[in-house]
Amino acid sequence: MKRKVIVAVGAHPDDIEFGCPVTLSNYKEDGYEIHYIVATNGENGFKVKSLSSKERIDIRKKEQLIAARKVGVKEVHFLGYKDGFLDYDDILREKLTLLFKELKPEIVFSFDPANMGFDNINLNHRDHRNISVAVFDAVFAAKNDFIYPDKKGLHRIEKLFFFGTHKPNYEVDITDKLEFKLDVLSSFNSQFPNFDNFANFFKEHIGRDSEKYKYAEVFRVVDVVQISY
Ligand SMILES: [Zn+2]
């Protein structure tokens, strides 16, 4: 059987879990191998000030691995960037390109690079903006033999699923799996001092992007058109 792979890319531990854990677990059930790439350590997303940087990094990594295990992710690839300082540069693009060439995903999930409205201080966070553009450009670089040549050769990704988007064109009904999504999010203990409060807020506001379904994960799906003359 042909190996089918999905790679989901976030800037921080918990980005992918807000965006698309139910959709990813549906794909996992359909036989896809799921990989995560997490760009920063997430060490600056804390309210408690008493922990050292290393302690905060360790906590967030541990939480990310617990959440990934619940979705059945094969591997989490931590890039180790400092939280809040993610630049889009050629080193980041190269790291992503080489991982795409190595893992050979059919679909890549990440933030939507079209969301540059600067209308939401959390969604339009610097790290989210920069990872979204770097992923988009790495999808191009992965199908080119010359930009980052290596022995793995080029790889063509077929589809991009952008979460946290303002222009969704595809919705996945998660109404029956809302409790699963909340359970995955509850892995991030450090982020939710009172998880019940968060769960209520999520049910009231965050999970309700869709007019069609009570709860949904919504995406802007882009087909990566392969042009041949
Ligand atoms: Zn984030």
C-alpha cells in the first residue's frame, strides 16, 4: 500500500490543536501517517513568572507530545526557535523544505498566509505570520531541484489546508468529536489554569466558525496546481 503522509506545521505547541486535531485524526483513521512540525519552543506563552526558560521549554514540549499522541501522530519535529522571535528567513524555509522532501506529504496544514489583516492580535501574532509564509514558500521550494538541492530529490505537495483562515472554503463537521478536541487541548495544562472555563469559552465562541455545523474545523484549501506544458 502506498504510504500517505500529512504534515501539520505550527509556530507554537497548541497551534495545530486549536486548528485541526479532529480533521487530522480523521485522516489518521483513513490510513494517513501524520507528522507535526513545531517551529518555536512556546516558552513565552506563560502567565507564571517563577519558572526558568528551560523549565518552560520542557513543559511545553511534554504537553505537545501528549497532545500529539492522542491524535496518533507518528513524530513531532521541533525546530527549537525562540518563542516570539520567529523570523522568516532562508534558514527557516530550508529547514521546512528539507523536511517536506524527506517526509513527502500529500497535504500540508498550517496558518493562512492570506490572513495579513492585522485585525486579531493573537491570530496575527508575528510567529504565526512568519511560519505561514515560510510554509507556503517551502511548498514551492520542495518541488524544485535547484533551490535547496539535496539527495532526497524534489517532492510535489498536492494540497494546502490553511487553518485560522478568514476565507474558508472547506468545513469539517466536528460536532460529534468536540469532546475529543477538548481532550486534546486539555493536554496543554500550562495554558489553561482553569480548563473548564476555557472549555465553556471554546464551546460558546472559538469552535463555532461555521453556519452549517454546530462545531467545525474550517480551512482555506488550496490545490497546488502542477503545470506542465
Ligand atoms: Zn501560536
